[in-house]
Amino acid sequence: MRRAVALIATSILAAVLGGALVWYRHVQQVAASARGTFPNGMAYVHVGTGSKTLLYLRGGTGVPFGRVFVLLSAIWMGPFLEDGYTIWVVARKRGMPNGYEVENMADDTATLIEDQFRGKVDVVIGEEAVGGMTAFLLAARHPDTFRHLAVMLAGYRLSDEGRSFEREFARLLSEGSTSEAGALWVRHMVPGLRVPGASRILGPLIVRFMMGETYQSLAQDVLVEVEAVSVFDGRAVLPGITVPVLLIGCDKDSEFSRVVYEETARLIPDCSLRLYEGKTGFQAGSDKRLPQDVLEFVRRHGSRDAERASNPVSSSEATVAAHA
């Protein structure tokens, strides 16, 4: 019995140490990440040295995640780094004029891919309202700029609650009220938090944690950005998407309801929908299944593309899978 317990303990310790070594290697890669701004005004964080390219269109605030956030995202990014990807986290361009639309952001992204990535990247992931809606329009307007597309936590339109939150959050940021903006974010994303004063304490830390550095046109850009996604309705656009799309959502998202996720998947001719049951948007965004779902989608459709090249067949599909 003692020998069996020792073997089990040794196996657990080995697994923990092995996981720690993998995590440390990823942290080292992320710690060495390059940060900057492309000539067209889109800021970026560059992680990894793999031969494949992943373009991650982040959601919100117009700056890549702060360095601490990027470091703590090493585990989430790990499967992509292990699979040979170089990851480019990018934000929409700076200095946007009033009236700039999601269509303009998608065109900016296509131009970036043409100028900086020789016209095509392997995978695009669009995150939340800004990144996800931009990804939808990139697929509709510029389908030749990528090989595979995944959209996480975005649908064809924001909910009324989502629009209200996004506009108020942007207003506070534009006025420099970062503490109030952070407190609002905590109350919105973690509505069940019952610790008195927690939102006021955590709020300022979270905003700095998420945003990193600020820049001159941030106050204007957040207002322009939020107005663009608040008025966006993709129902007329999504049926024109001709490439396969992986859509990842959840059933307790305050910004996009389950009904919106399902309707979005139905409108896209070839869409695989993964719904993380029992998860809020905040929880789903950090779910460990997400990178594996994306990689599996890429592998599956890469094999399908190879089969089609040798034996062309036209088909369309919309698949819904619930993850317990």
C-alpha cells in the first residue's frame, strides 16, 4: 500500500513539476515579448518564435494587454506556443476619427496583414465585441487574408445591457476616471461578488492590469470604438462569409445571449459553435478548453481543405456542441 501511495505521489509530483517547467518556459517566451506600434497605428505584443502566425484581435481599450496580463496569460497561450505559433496580439488603430466603423477596423486589419505578414496569416482569433466583430467583417470582406478563423465571445450584436456597460465604461476611461471604470468593470463581470468594497479596491488595479500604458488619443478612441460596436448589427453581413468559422460562446454572458450566439452561428453558412455551459463571459474567456478547441478546429479544417483540394465538393454546415 505504501509503495502504491509513493508511486502515486511521485507521479503527481512529476506531473506538477513538468507542468511548472512548461509554464516557466512559456513565461520566459512571454517575458521576452516585443511590444510596439505598427506604422498604421495598430499597437501589438509579439510572443514566440514559431513558424506559424496567429493574429489575435483583442477586445477593448485600444492597447494590447499590459505586460503583467501578458505574463499571466502564458498558460493560456501555451498550447499555441507549443504547437509552433508566433502570436501577435493587436489592437485597433490609434487616432480614429468620429464615425469610424467596424468595417474600417476590418479594412485596417486586412491592410496590416498585407503590409506586415505577406498577405496572409495562419489563424485569426477575434476576441469579444471589438475583436470579434472586426473578425466577422474581415472574413466577409477579406477572406483571403487568413487560413483559419475563430471568434470568441462575440455575436452579431450587443445586448442592451452590454451596450449600456460599454458606453459607460468608455465614458469613464475617456474622462480619466480609471478607478470608477475599474469598479464598474468588476461589478459587471463578477456580479456575484459580495465582499464589501471589493469593486473599489480591485477596480483600479484591474484597469492598469488590463491596459498597460495609455497614449494621447486613448480618450477619443475608446468613445469611437464603443460607438462602432454599439451600433453594429451583422445580420446582413454574416451570410456572406464563405470561410469556416469557429464561434466560442457561453450561456451566461451579459453582452451576448445564448440566443444571439446561436443565431450568429445559424447566419454564417459554415460555422461550428462551442457553448461553454454554466460559464459567464469572464469565465469562458480564460477557460483552458478554448485554445484546444481552436487548435482542433484548425486541424480538422486543415484536413478537410486538403481533401477538398484533391476532390472538390461544395458543402455548408452549422454545428452546435455544448461543453459541460
